[in-house]
Amino acid sequence: MQSISPEIIFRGNDAWETFLPKITELTKSPLILGRSLNTNYLRKKIFVDLKNLNIDVNSANLQFDCCYEDISRIKKIILKNNHDSVIAAGGGKVLDSGKFIADSLNIPCITVPLSASTCAGWTALSNIYTKNGQFIKDVALRSCPKVLVYDHKFIQTAPSRTLASGIADALAKWYESSITSSTIDDSLVQQAVQISRVLRDQLLIDGEKALNGEFENNPSWRKTIEACGLTAGLVGGIGGEKCRTAAAHAIHNAITQIIIPNKFLHGEIVGVGILLQLKLEEMKNNNKLANQSIKQLLILMKALNLPTTIAQLGINVFENNNLDKIANFTCRDKSEIHFLPFEINNNDIIEVIANFERQKIKI
């Protein structure tokens, strides 16, 4: 069984207003779930709009990332107040939490992304972290969200950094699925890989123009936010697990194990993971095009002000056994790194990261 997409998708300017008249058919007592203080005014708008429809609405905020402690607390609130749905309005961690809670309570989830930083508003998947932001595991859910409301006006309010992060995360769909799934004899998987290639090309063409241009009358911005929030989710929905993640996400998950004062966004870490995956392909799979791909990516990543080394993520890999910590978690049993069509061990990760962090790559 595959969960390919949300049941209903509203997208574009005023997507929330378009959905609003239909919401009473789905829920009588929703809980609005959020987190960031910066987006609180948007959730207040959602709250007031629902109150004006005489809907018995309540709200709650996460205290941490998508972690079991927050999930347990929010579930108790829902059960105590007999809420019949979750409206998750925020970034990826909020969306993942809302989906997980709704799935476990067997109630509908409505996702309302407030940035284009991930495709979490689309997918039947939740990534679980510790309270400190360390990745634990991903959990496959029974279905995608019931409704996805992808309102462009909401997303316009997000910092440009979130869009840059979303571009890096969406780019990973091609670099991961093309190596893990290109030999799979399944037509839907093959089509997902091809969609991810078109997605990559579109982001390479439009990404910088999307970030640096105006929102209004900027087709590059519209194409890019929908590529990050919608098309990237479709790739995973059609292609399944191996079209979602490989080395780039495995390295992301390992890097989160090292607690640092300043937190980085999911896609910012994944972007560094893409570069390291390409170096692994060059070293272990004799990929002659890997270095060319790295140079192509670096041009875009630097234009988007994205980190391009682990050091730029605030981590010195050469102290506190950080290299060993990253290698151990990357190569643990059931890690996505093992989706690669060649063997990878701890020494490979240590070697490629050490060499990558020491070298100066010139464009």
C-alpha cells in the first residue's frame, strides 16, 4: 500500500479562504498546533476565522521539536477536550507532529505550511527527534494528511532562509533517488526519479531568482515554493522509501546528534549532506561526474547563502570525537546510507568528511 498524496490540496493565493467554507464538513472541534512565536499571528488569524464559523476551536504550541514528550502532552489535550482533528500550522517539525498525533488518534490532519522549508505538509511520514533536536527515527504513517492548504500569502511571510533551506531539501530528491532507485524495475518508481530530475533542473534555474526577487509577478518564486512543498512530496509518495532518502539524509540525521548552541534548519544540513554523498559516490562508486555536480551545486548554494561544510554548521569535526559520532550514527543498522548501491562503513564516512572539511573547493 502506498500513501501518495493528501486527499485534497488547496494551493495559491487565498488558499486558506478557499478552503474555509468547506472546513465544517470535516471538523467541528479542531486543535490548531503551532510553535514559533514569529508565526503566532497567522495562527491567530486561523483561530479567529474558525471562531467566526462557530467552530469549537482550541490551540496549543510545541515546546521542542517533533519529540515524544510534546506529542504525549498534545495528545492529552486533544483527548481531554474531545477535539476531532488537528490543524498543523507551521514548519516541518510542527507538520510532522500534527500528522503523527492525528494518525495515532485516528483523526484527520489538516496541514497548513507557513514556509516552503520542507514537503512535510504532503507526506505520510513523521521524523521524530529528542527534545534537544537529535534525530531518533522516521515513522511511516497510515495516510497522508486529509487536507493540505498551501497558501502562498502565508508562505510569503516566512524568512528567505526557510526557502533556501527548502530548495536544498528538495534538491536532495534527485541526488538520492537517482542513485538508490535508478535500477528498480517499477514504473512508478522510475517516474518518480524522472520527476525528481525535472524538480532539480527547475530549482537550478529558478532557485536564485525566487529567493532574490519579489513575490508579486515572480513566476520563479511560485514555481520554487511549489517545487519545495508539493512536488518534492509527490516524488516520495510515488516512489516510496528509497526515493526519499539516502546518504544526504543519513548524514543529516547523524549531524543532529551533535548538540550545538545555534540550530540549523533541516534543509541547511541536508544540503551539506548532498555534497558529502557526491564525494562518497566519487570515492566508492567511481562517479566521474560527482565533482562537476558539486561545483554546480556550490554556485547555487553560495548564492542562497546556504552552509557548504559541516564547519559552517558550527561543528568542528576534528574535536570531541565528532567524526566518530557522525560516522557511527550514519552507518548504524537500518540507516538510509545502506540504500546506496555500494558498501559504506565508518572508515569511509570518516575519510570523506575529513578530506571534505580540509579542502578548499574553488568555483
